Amino acid sequence: ADEGEQPGVVDAEPGPAAEERRREAGQPVRHQRHIALAKGDSDMGLDQIGSQLGIDSGTAGKVVSAALPLLLSALAKNSSSQQGAEALHNAVTKDHDGSILDNIGGLLGGTLDCNGGGILGHILGNKREQIQQGLGASTGVDGSTVSSVLELLAPVVMGAIGRQTSSQ
């Protein structure tokens, strides 16, 4: 990795060039259904996301495929310091045990509130708006819709990390 770059994490930016760099580095790329919407039928999840946000499942898949590696990369960067790693560990052991993964339908159906906006504030900090605009530009989806997708994905990602942490 270049100096100042997070080792093992290739580009948090969306887009074809970053996707190619991730592929070359052996990291997940679009259309691999990262986390498969944290288990279960990912196509059904994309249909639900699309329906909830007024977009088709293909567009939802494009945003999800761009957003997941970005969120994971941001978490990796945040946890590269001891303070950040401790904060992530405390968050997953206290608030994100992975039980959300057993109720993805509730999250996608809008019956479960998991504070996605608050989670994003911790993950992305003051770069949230900039990241949403970048994802919107690379996927052709408006910033409001990108924000909603990120708010749905954030608790799923934290739940997946929490489940993995608790199983170790």
C-alpha cells in the first residue's frame, strides 16, 4: 500500500477504475452480492429495497454493490487506530450482536428502526454528504435515495461484524 493508505483496503471510491483495482487486489467487486444482504435471498432483498425506495431492483443492486465495499473500507480505515478499533469493538459487542441478520425483512419492510443514520455518522463522519454525492454520481441515483440505501445497509454491516465477532 502507498504511504498513508490503509493496508489491504483498495479504494473506498465507487467507479469502474476502483472496481478494477479491487478485483486485482482480490477484494470483492460489484455483482458479487457482498454479504448477500447478510444472508438469505439477495434478489428478494434488492426487490424490497427497490420497492421501499421507488427504484427497480437492478438500480438497488447497483447502489448496494457500490455502497457495501465503501462502508467496509471506511470501517477498516476507522479501526486502523487503536482508538477506532476499540470504538468498533465496543459498538459491536454492546449494540450490534448480529440479531438484525435474523430480521432483515423487518428492516427492509420498515418495521424495524436500527438507527442507520446514527451508525453512518460514526462510520462516515463529516464525509457522509461527499460520499453520498460520489455514490450518486457513480450510480446515477439521487443523493436522497443513496442516503436511504446507506441507512439500510449500515445496521446490516454492523450486524454482520457483530455476529462474526461473537462467534470468535
